[in-house]
Amino acid sequence: MMPANAAMKTPLSRWAWWCALISHILLAGGLWYWAGALSGFLLTLPLWAALPGLIKRSTYTGGWTTLLLVFYVAVLLAEAFTVPARRQLAANFSELAMVEFVALVLFIRFTARERRSAQA
């Protein structure tokens, strides 16, 4: 049986990274499926470009991906407000992008904090 404090030994950055990675893959895959084959590929190409760096847990990639996600949130919210037929799905995708944004910011902050405490 696993000790009660064993779960606490997992760094917070790892939890944030998993949340960001899962939401990133869901967002890219969902947008690709939603937009269709070619237009979906072009829409999600920047997200797929960020995936290798996110898999490697690069804080640099996490940083510029947050800037990219702001664009996706804005476009998806505009889509939700202007096209009533797509309102619910666009709002859900924008919420998923916001979850990824927050998870990436937390991943970067927790990683920096853990590196500082390891150096001390």
C-alpha cells in the first residue's frame, strides 16, 4: 500500500504539466475535428508545433504557448457570440483553452519555484 505522503512527493509542476498537456491535445484534436480536414489542420498547426516542446516539459515552449492561447480564446469567444449555431461548442473550446492557459502559467511558476528550492 502506498504511504499517505507519497502523493505529496509529486511536484506540483508535474500536475500542472499533465493538465496542460491533456487540455492541449484535446483542444488541438477537437478544433481539427470541428473545422474539418484542411482548414482544421491550418487552424491547429501552431498548436501542433508546440506539442513536442510541451511533451519535453520546456518552460520556454509553455511561455510562448500561453501567448498563442490568448489568440485562440479570443477567436473562439468571438465565434461563440457571432454564430448562434456554434455558440455552445465554441464556448466549450474557449473554456478548454483557458484551462490550458492557467495550467501552463502554473506549470511555469511551479517549475521555477522547484528549481529555486533545489538550488538552495
